[in-house]
Amino acid sequence: MAHPRVFLSSTYYDLKNVRVAISAFIRSMGYDVTLNEVGSIAYGKTSPLDMYCYDEIRSCDIVVSIIGGRFGSTSSDGNGSISQNELRTALELGKQVYIFVDRNVLSEFNTYRKNKNAQISWAHVDNVAIYQFIEDLYDLPFNNAIFSFDDSESIITILKEQWSGLFQRLLQESGISGQVTIAQELSQGLTTLRQIIDEISSKNADSSPTVSSLVALQHPAFSRLKKLLNVKYRVFFSTNQEMQDWLRSRQFFMVDKLKWDEPDVQEWISKKYDSVESPHPLLKIHNIIFDEEGVLKSLDELDWSDKLIDFVTYDPSSDVDID
């Protein structure tokens, strides 16, 4: 049976004990862990050694990146450190990434953001490039949830919660996939589920619960949110409340309704922008996609506009209150 493969990325000497504890936890979960210090990476002779680390990430399912106060070894291309490029590679490949930053480093990072041009000897990092890299991570639009940590136990606690949630999400996705499979089996000769929906809808059967269910599985709101938020799994909800709960689970928070530009257009902000004053993305969702009871309306591609769910650039003049 194949096991999930987890790539553990960090500098080595300052985080050696943390790496030992985290790798032991990963193995206790029944997962395989990739560590460059124990020969997990097959090195060749045709490329710089760090290039083989980046290639190894392609065959891994999860990347756990731990950022401390040491910059570490510079990458062969001179663009940042090896551990930084490992994380960049994982993000570019769309891997499931978990980023942990030493609590002291993350605390001092907030001071750095307000004093970028000042000549300061930073207390918790040996190279200001660490703070520049963390800033780049926060500026990414997606897939960059950053957790602070004090010790290996705090990292393990968060990974347990995250992986439990990931497993539960997988079960939900499997359930929805099962529903789609049943619907496809009922097609009896029609080439796609979309053709079934169009065929039945053309006979004025919109009131049928079966048709409504089939249409719901293909709702353009799901594909729109999946694209905007770079979600790798199937998105599904049937009510406004379910959508809001799902967004909160992805670390989005609703802007205070009194500050919405339009009373019927929800505004959502990512948690990472909670205290940021510079321009940042704002997710807008028109309530018109729900009926008066908060149930998702049946809309096809002809009725849909991407403007109903979209990102806009928001330049706050004051702090944004969130629920």
C-alpha cells in the first residue's frame, strides 16, 4: 500500500532536534518522510546537489517547511537559500504545503515590515533575506498559511489538526464523487452529466428534485471559487451558511457588513491581511446567487457571470473589522 510522502524542509544545524521530532511523528502516522541528512534523496552527478532536492519534491505529496533564524546554504543559482527554494518549488508545483516560522522570528518580522530601509542589526535572524522571503510568502495570493511555533510539539499539534481536517475533507470529497458516479451510471448512453441536465431541463422538469441535485453538482459558483482560491479538491455547498462556514475553514473572514460597498455583496478578507494596511485582495460574493431562504439558486453557464464571485484590489484607509 502506498503511503503519503512528506518532504521536511528546513535549515539543518539550528533545527536538528526539531527535524528529529517531526520526522518521528510523521513516521508514527504511517507516512514516509524525506530527509536529506539520512540519504532519502538520490543524488546524481550531472547537476548541483540542491537541484536533486527540488526534483525530489515532485514525487512527494506534502511539504512541511520550517523557518528559523538561520539563512542556511545558498542555492546553486544564487537565488535565496536551498530551504527557501525547496518551498518555492513546492508552491510552484501546487503541493500541499505547511509553513512554520519560529515565533520570535515572526514577531520581529512585524518590526521589519515597518523598518525595511533602516540599518538594523536584527536579533533573531542572521540574514535579513529571511524576512524578505517571509514577506514574499505573505504576498502570495494562495496556499501560504503560516503558523508560528515555539518547539517541535507545537508543530506536531498543528499538523495533527491539519491532517485530521484534510482526511475529513477527503471523506467528504469521496462522498460527493460517489454521488456523481451514480448520476453518470443513470445516464444510459448520454456522454456527459451535463447532457443529462440539458436534456431533462429542456422538458421543463426544473421542478424535479433530481434535476436540481444534478444541476447543483455542476454549479458554476463551485468552479469559480475553486479557481480563485486555487483549491485542489471538489468544492460543494448548498446554502449561504455552508459557503460561509467553508470560507472560514480556509482562513477567510467576513468584513463587517456596515463596511460593505453594496449591502447585497458579501466581502471576505484572508486572515493574513487582517492587520495589513497596504492594498490586498478582497473576495466579493453577490447574494443574488442565493434565494431568500439562503439556498443556492440553480444557475447554468448562460446565467452566470464571473463578476458574481470575484477578487478586487482593496486599499484600506483604516483597519478592517472582521467577524
